[in-house]
Amino acid sequence: MLRDDRGWRARGGGYRDAEGCPGTALEANERWEQLAAEPRAENTQLREENVRLREALAQRDARVRQMAAELAVLNLLAFASPRSSAAGGEPG
């Protein structure tokens, strides 16, 4: 905006009262805040969901590790050679 002897003149050529500019800026700022509030709220919700999903993933990973350990034990019990199971006490 440019100032001349009649007040403020927008680059488009229209005139505004010098006192109207601060109000217009305030209105624009309020509108900007309204528009920005929605994405901020959505970001907050997404962050909370992200935390919940990370916790669920960590629990799932722990369960997978536990199941893998149990499977390893079952494999040893099912597929161990008779010689390795008898090595502790029976003569060969």
C-alpha cells in the first residue's frame, strides 16, 4: 500500500481510509487464525494417534519375539536327534 494526500491507496488504485487499515489487518489476522486452527487440531489428533499406534506396534513386536522364542523351543523338542537328548545320561 502506498500513502498519498488522501489516505492509503492500495496497489490496485482503490483508496482506503488510513484508520480502516488496522481493522482490516486485524480481521485478516483473525481469519488466518481461524483457518490455521483446524489443521492444528488435526495435527494434535494425528500425533496422539501416532503415539497409540507406536505403542501397539511395540506390543506386537514383543509378542512376535516371544512367539519366536517359543517356536525355537518347540523346534528343539520336536526335531532334536535322539542322540543329543540321550547324551546327558545314557551310554552310547
